[in-house]
Amino acid sequence: MGDDHRRRRRGRQSRGRIDRRAALDRGAEESDPREPRARDAEPRRGDRESERAAAVGYYGPLGDEVSTEETRPGSDFLAQVCAAWEAEASRAATDRTRVVCIRTGLVLEKDGGALPKMLPPFWFGAGGPVGSGRQYWPWIHRDDWIALVKWAIATPAADGAINATAPTPETNRAFAQALGRAMHRPSLMPAPAFALRLLLGEMADALLLSGQRAVPAKAQRLGFTFKYSRLDDALREIFRDRV
């Protein structure tokens, strides 16, 4: 009963967000001051760009399977929300408006996002993998994320979904080991799955205990170059002044 109620509530909340996004899109379209294109005029792609935040959760849990922008959406709750969000965003695409959905992985930065929340156990020597540690965590350094978004705005061929992840996703166990190396701390104490489920419920599986081996196939094909392709290099840069 309780789980059904929570699922219905989450469904209403996600539908409300999508409806608000749709209303904003309609308002932007109606307020566009430019003259409409003549029916027989040549289409002009890229008159306007529209970037939308999305997430690699779109793919759902796929184990070791590599996820590119061509991979179909998953069937779990988070994947369904992501797919519905992108479907609504894509309705803004016209022959004059290019829509880009940035499917973001785990963004690594010094002072924000998820990384600072992971650090306390490592500082106390109790860090380690989450659950089995075999799930993939697609990551990206913040500098690369910013550069990729700017590149997508400036690149007419970049449209539709783009994975904002580094070319080398790592398993959670490898991520914990790399974080321990960067912090000069051990990384041997796992966080058991049952404890995370007690704390977070079913969202523990969607957010921590499963993952996506997502790769930036489209960005690389179109010529984007990552500054931090290796996790060790990204974490070393982040912690260079802190350890």
C-alpha cells in the first residue's frame, strides 16, 4: 500500500514537472518576435538552439552493456521519467530550432554535486565500494561538462541526445579505488546494499546500486575532445590542493 502510494505521488510530481516544461516551451514559441518562415522557404537549421538537462538514468540499469545515444530507454521509474522529459523537450524542435538533450552522468567537482557527499567515509578511512561495486558509474569532470555544453551550442550537427560522460566509465569499485588513491586513503570498506535500501528505499537501486556504462559516442564522432578522459587524472586535478 505504502509503495503504491509513493509511486503514485512520484508519478504526479514528475508529470507536473513535465507539464510545466511544456508550458514554458509554448510560451517561448508564442513570444518569439521573429517573422514566421514562409511555407516554401528553405529550412534554416540552427537559427535557435535549445539545450535541455537530461540524465543517463534514461537508459535504466544495463549491467555491462555499453549505452550510446542510440540505446533505447529503460523500463524502471527513473528511466521512464527521463524518457517522458526528453519526449516533451523534443516537441520544441522545428526547422529553425535545434533541441539538444544533455544526458549527464556523475559530474565531478570540488565544491558541489555528489562528490563532496562521498568524501566523509574516505577521510575517516572507511570508504569503499557501494553494494557489489560492479555497477558502472559514468562520470565527467565539471570542466569537460561545461566545455561540452558550449561545444553543443556552437555545433549545428549536435542535436538530439548527447551523453555528457567521459569516454571511460568505471565500475563503482574502480571509482572507489581511484578516489582512495587521489585522497591517499584506503578504499576497502563497502557500503552494504541492504543498508542503503533501508535509508533510501527503492531509489537506492536507481541512484547507487545500479548504473549505466554510458559513453559519449555522438560527441566523439562529431569531434569533441575531452580534457579528462581518465578518472585518475580528473580526481588528481580535483584533490591536488586538498591532500
